[in-house]
Amino acid sequence: MGHGAGGYIGAMESIVIHRPGGHGRLTVEQAPDPTPGPGEVLVATRAIGVNYADCIVRMGLYASAKEYVGWPITPGFEFSGEVLAVGAGGQPAAAGEYMPAVGELVVGLTRFGAYASRVVVPRTNLFPIPTGLTALEAAALPVNFLTAWYALEELAPVEEGDRVLVHSAAGGVGSMALQVARARGARVAAVVGSSHKVAAARELGAELVIDKSTEMLWPAAAQWVRADSGEGSAEQGAAAGFDVILDANGTETLRPGYGHLAPEGRLVTYGFASLFPRGAARPNPLRLAWGWLRRPRFDPLDLINANKSVMGFNLSYLFNRQAALARALGRMDELLGNGQLRPPTITPYPLGEVARAHRDLESGTTIGKLVLVPE
């Protein structure tokens, strides 16, 4: 096999889903290496990040997967690896723009397709691996950091002293959000689903960790806010609450979360995990329908009168905004460099054991990030 500008010849393995369903839909298939076109780069992946969104893709419920790809589909949004070939032609790099070269180690983003030993992406979606990070660590960061960054620095910027509530704070996005909020001077209440996750959230700087397996979420959150605002103070009562709440649960926590916002508070949602029972390989249609019917509706007039905001986003729709990606990953490098951000705990799986990785992630018991490693 040889390297060169568009001259690499080889074979790849990828995970392909031909129709939605359970873990058995994740099949390993072989194919010739893809060829990079103008402005594209072929990368041999060394590590691939696993996200809960990948499980939703497999179930057939991820809207942008239907919009951009359809069936069959190879899931995956993030990877690290070695540049094998650079497509000829394309627009020349702008001043200061990164130009990957054959043999370099890179971290990359793609709107689906990362679950493979070879990936072709636009060169503008590749970035140098941050100094000091391993390939596994680099692949574990981009999507989760981008989600936290977009929520807390672009959509609902937090400020020094703000109170922030982060759900699923020991997971991939939650652990990044906790650190981004702390880097901006916010004070964080972290929510976790089991006792073995409490220490992880505390180590990342949470002032309060609420373990839903042993205590009631909202009474514990309200008690912390009351104590923080001071008994009998003017703030206690109408003005006491959270400045930002990050929620990927959906139906089960959105409405009470809105009620626990302070005036000018912002509820940011980026997922609906509560529609899917823990450990399920495929959605229950009745549970989906019930969750859909129970989803909260927010009255615009009430938003105005309460002086609160509800915001939502899907990161996959932002992957074509190269300037924003560069800005976000520059911020990630900055926080890694000054010690305010550290990679998550990583659990690696061989690429061929992707079904086990999905099963473990769906169990709700994992901490940090799961990463696939091509064999």
C-alpha cells in the first residue's frame, strides 16, 4: 500500500446499518478505500467517538440522518487518525487556515460516517490533535465539547457567579459542560443517575452533586438555591433560581426545570433521552407516543411575562459552519492548555464490538466517553 496525494490504495472496514432497529443492525462490512476529491482528505482512523446520538441514528429516529443520508447509513460524528491522502485541486487554503499533510495526525468531524477504518472529509473539518493528547483522547472530545461550548458560550453564555444546573454531568457532554461552565466562573449543580458517578462530577468542580438514585432532584436543587441566595434575602422567592439549565432528558425534566429558572434564566435542551428506557436496544412505540404527548409546550406570552427563555439545538446541523468549528476547537485548545479542561475517562472498544459499546452506553451506567478502535 502506498501514500501520496490522492494515491493511497487499500481496503476499509465500516459499520453499516441497512435498516433501523436493535444492536444486530450494526454490521461490519468491507469495501475499497474511498478516494478523496478536490478539497477532501482521506484519514485512517485510530479512534472514533461514540455518542448517544449514534444509538438514536441506529433506531431510525435521528432527524438529520434521514435528511442528509437515509439508509443504509454509517453512524459517527468524530474521529482521530493519520492523513493517508489529500485530494488534488480544490480551493487554496486561506491565510491561517490549517492544511493537513500526508502522515499528520488529526482530529476530525463528519456529519455521519465516522464508524469506519477510513474516512473522507473536507479538509476544513480536520484540525491538528491538541498537544499532549493521545489519539483516543482526541477522538473523545470534539462532539461533547462542541455541544457544551455552543450551549454555554454561544447560545446561553454564562457569566461569573451564574448558577448552572447540568443533567447527566458524569457523561460525555455533561462532563464537558461542567468544565466549560466552571471555566467561565459559573457555579455548577451537577445531576447524576447513580452513586458511582458522584465522585466524577465532584472532581470536575461541581459545588453540588445530586444523585437521583438516592434523593429527589428538584427539592435538592431548590434547597441549594435557597441556601445560596440566603435565607430571608430579597433574592429568595421570585428571583431565586438557576441562570442556565442544560437538559438532554426531555419530557421528564423540561417542565420542572423551567419552573426552577431565575428571571432571565435560560433552559437549553439538546436531546430527549427520557423517551428511551434505560438498556433498551430499540424504542417502545407506546413509550414514544406517551412521551410525545407529554412533552411540554411553552407559551410565548408566558416566556415574556416570566422573562425566561427556552432554547434547543442539534449539533449535526452546525457541522457545515467551519468558522464556528474552528472557533470552538480553538477554545478547546485554550482550555486544555491552561488546565481548565481535561479529557474524559475513556473506555475503548474494538470497532467490531460496536454493539457492545452501544449496549453499555444505553445502560446508563458508563462514565465519561466510549471510543471505538479500528483493529
